[in-house]
Amino acid sequence: MSLRVGLVGFGTVGQSVARLLLDGAERRLRLVKVCGRPGGRERAAWLPPSVAWTTRFDDLIVRDVDVVVELVGGLQPAWQWLHKALLSGKSVVTANKQLVAEHGPELLDVAARRGSLLRYDGAVAGGVPVIRGIEDGLAGDRLLSVTGILNGTCNYILTRIEQQRLPFADALREAQALGYAEADPAADLDGLDARAKLVILCQAAFGIRVRPSQVACESIASVAPADFDAAHARGCTIRQVSSAERVDGSPHEIAAFVRPALVPLDSPFARASGCQNVVSVRGEFSGETVFTGQGAGGNATAVAVVSDLLAVATARQRLAATARPIAVSATPRKRVS
Amino acid sequence: MSLRVGLVGFGTVGQSVARLLLDGAERRLRLVKVCGRPGGRERAAWLPPSVAWTTRFDDLIVRDVDVVVELVGGLQPAWQWLHKALLSGKSVVTANKQLVAEHGPELLDVAARRGSLLRYDGAVAGGVPVIRGIEDGLAGDRLLSVTGILNGTCNYILTRIEQQRLPFADALREAQALGYAEADPAADLDGLDARAKLVILCQAAFGIRVRPSQVACESIASVAPADFDAAHARGCTIRQVSSAERVDGSPHEIAAFVRPALVPLDSPFARASGCQNVVSVRGEFSGETVFTGQGAGGNATAVAVVSDLLAVATARQRLAATARPIAVSATPRKRVS
């Protein structure tokens, strides 16, 4: 009994997911339908005849699709689509960080009420299994802080300012020319991209609802070569740091920010290069645990998406074989009272 | 409906687990019975009256225990105990690396047949959630290699030889005086401890059965201060490295070893200090993912054990809810998978 996958969004990550599903190594997953953008890309020639092509999202909410994978990004129409998919009883896998940061708790609620699943490990840190690491692997601890390097574009630009003493504007232009920064780079530079990921990490680590608007952001655009001299003099460098920590004594209050900040030269944060992401989690009992890996790129994110699909397939198999349950991966984060 | 926990083994990790369970934050888990060694430690004064004390393992295989936690270590009698517990339908959580390396697949088989669960995330790298990271988070990838620093004792001794130019025997004596090495340090120095962990990682990463005896080990006892000079001249240092990788083209063949080896000074392996463990996983699609954290110590390992218990509790709740699928989850942020 394979899980029948309907995919919406056929950009870099979507195509990587399709290729991973079609290479046949994973028999528990079967790509049955792809929904492309109306007026957008044509059906890819390498898709086999067994995969249907559509440009209407509603064509995925049908009997022969078990799980919808959303890789379009942005709040609309993704929010309406996924709400509808979950309401209709489909499980959903998404890598849409904005959507999960803004509406994750509501969507999880719909999923729980309908007995379906919502997973989004690809929304944070690409292929690095940090959501699972926190929600499952560190479930037994009380987590105190989460700190990360979550945006590869900022990482690249800051590294170039540091190494080549480029003014910010030149480093940005270079990043754009190389495709590392978008034509409108505001979401990366101003910290909005990293903030969405931090919000998702907060909900995983602390079990509390955080709104993106509650997290203070400061742009890296004011960082100049001379700032690195001052940083180096203190044994540090400058990175865009995303950080959240429990405020002393309060189980319900955290302090969170995304901003350019000093990090010690010998810390894992200073060593993150290019699209590498780093997430450091401190727990009362487990001490510091650090996850490092490819935080962007179609293939790395596709691994997170396919891993989520396998978790859905496992849960479904288990449900089908209620007499013989086997290991389950996800546990809710412990509440501190 | 809380999960009733019976604990055998009341050393450092066992006591940490008991304290975590008794602090009351996690209502889904309830410590009901502890089995100490006959003639060993007395019942701890801080155990509340609600926790029964026994010195007979069979007292844990009773109706009012749902899951057995084994923290005794060693092959016997743990193997017989856990086999019996699983056969009787109890779920089992263990941090016993030797047992899981030698008999994990058979025990998993018994668990699957009996519809119970066997989890052992604490057996490798203490509190670092690397088994989950590999088995769940990177499930969608084809993994190519696993390389780790898995033994804190060797790490400490090699670091002291490097920094203080101590002869090996002096560094070992120092480690023993500080309690970082055991009176009989052979299992650590010769690589048998790291080998058991590597075998468990291999089974997680490659899905193939590996016998500990198939992995070549070389002791660190021959490493001398002069070896570090030669290593430094090449931009490297020396660490006890545990490594396994797929042999070209074969899905069923791996090359694996545990031995003192050169590692680049700027690699995460060189930076591991004290009881820090580092595991680097390379995947065909996800690239390199690195997990770093506390690889030893009662509290860190206890976090892995309690996280495993929560996974068992979640699976059990889900099973109980299958008759009423709409009620799978009551709280909004709970993940259902």
C-alpha cells in the first residue's frame, strides 16, 4: 500500500522531490499528480505517463491522492489550499516557512481534528533534521535557548565584506550576480526569512505560540568592513544571528531577535559558510546540541520533504495495522508548568 | 493515561532518568518501580513512596508496568531480561550499546512480532539525537557515509598528549585519576566502545546488519607526542575516528573502522573536546549533516531515554485513539505523525 502523492509547486525543490520520488528506491511513496502554475512551466518531459499534470489545485483534492506536498511558498494561495486539503482529510507536507510561522498552529489544529497529518521539516534549515531533533530527540529535556544561522544569503554577503573588505552594496551586487541573493533582497537582509524559521523553531522548542511580528529584526545593511576590524579585535566576527531564549523563571516568556551580532571566531556560528545553516539548542539537562548542514538548495530541502512523506506513510501503515504498532517518531514538546 | 515505567539499573544515568521522571513536568510518564542490584545500592531516600523498590528483575514484568527501561549495560543478563520483557509484551527503552550492537535486530524483531516497541537513542552519542536524525530526518536520502568521534575518554587522552606532550601512559593515568577513564580502560582505548556505537549507526544509516566483529579496531595506545608534530605539519590532528562508508556501487557492502586517524584541524572532528561527540553523515542529496553535543554524562543520556519514553507514550496514545480517530490529538500544537 503506497502513499499517493500530489505535488503543487514545480520549481527547484519541487523538481528535486519529483526526481527523488520517481527514482523508485522508495516503494512506499508514489507520485501520482503534479500541479503547475497556470500559464507557467509546461509539463516536464521527464515525468512518466503515470504522473498526471494539472494547473488546478483542486485536482489534488481527489480520492486518488493521499497526501499533498506544497512547495509554492508565500501565504496566499497556499494558506487556503492547505486548509482545504487538511479539511478534506488529506495529509500535508510543506516547506513553506512563512505559512507555518504565521498559521502553523491553526493548521495543526485542523489536521488533528481531521485525523490527518501536517509536517514541515523542510521549512527550517533545508535538509538539517532540526525540527525532529528538537521535537522528538530532545523531547525529554526543558529547552532554554535556540540560536541559529538561518539565512545563507546574509552569510555569503557578510563573509565577502569580511574577507574582501567590500562595501555592503558591492557585496550585495556580487551575491545577486551569482544568484545567491534575489533581485529584491529585503526578506533576506532585513531578517524576515530567518525570523519565520526562528518562529517555527520557537514553537518546536518551547511549545509556545510566537507571532513573527513579535520578533525584533535588524537589517544587516548597515554592516561595514570596519565593523569586522572591531569584531576581530574582540576575537569575534559578525553574522546574522537568530536567537530565542527563555526569560528567567518564566515558562511562557521568551526573548527573541534576528540581527547582525558578534559571534566568537571559534564558535560553530562563525564557521558557517555559504548556504550552511547552524542551529544550537541548549537544554537544562542535555547541554548544548548543534545541528549543521545544507540549509538551502533543492536537493537538501527535498530530502526533508521526502523524509516527512515517509513519516506520513509510516503513520498510515501503523493505523492500518493497529494490532501491531511499531516505533513512532514525533512527540509533542513537554510543557513547563 | 500515563505510561508506567519500570527501571532497572540505578547508576548515574538511572538516577538521572528517575529524577527527570519524578520532577513532574511530564505527566504522560510515571515511574512506578525501580530494580536495583541484589546486594548493591540501597533504595534511594529521595524516591517517593509511590515508587516501589525491588532487586528481582521479574518484578518489572508485571501488569502495572508498561515499559521497561534498562540501564544496567553489558550483554548478560540484559539480553535475557529484555528478550523476556519484549516477549511478555512490554515495550523497552535501553541505552545499552553492546546489547543493541550485538542483538538489536533480533530484539527489534521480537518487538515487532509482539506489537511492542524497542528504542535505544541513548545508546549512541548520549543526548545527541543522531539515531532519530538519521532514521527519521534523513530517511528520504541515500546515505553514503557516517563518521564520528564517539568516545570521550580517547578524546581526552589524545588532547592531553597533544597539548602537554605527555607520553600516552601519563595521559592515561591522569584520565584515570580524574575519573575520565576506567580502571580497565581497554574497551575505550581499543575502540570496542566506539565500535558498538558505530555498528548501531550503520544499521540506522544503511539499513544493513553489521556485526561488531566485522569492524576493524586499532588501539590509540601507540599514539605518541611526536605523532602530533607530524599531523600538525599536515594541518591535521589525531583523533579516535569511527567511520563507515558504502563501498562504490554496492548497496550491501560497507567499509568500516575505528582507529586513531588524521583529521583536518578545521574540521568539526578536531574541535570535539572532552565528552563531546560529533557525528557527520553524508547523503547523496543532503550533503553533509553534522550533529554535535554531549556524548556522555547521566543527564544528557537521560534526556535521550526520556525522549524515547515519550515516543513510546505517543505511540500508545495513538493506538488507543485509533478507535476514535477524530480525537487523536487534543491540544493545538501537538504534532501527530
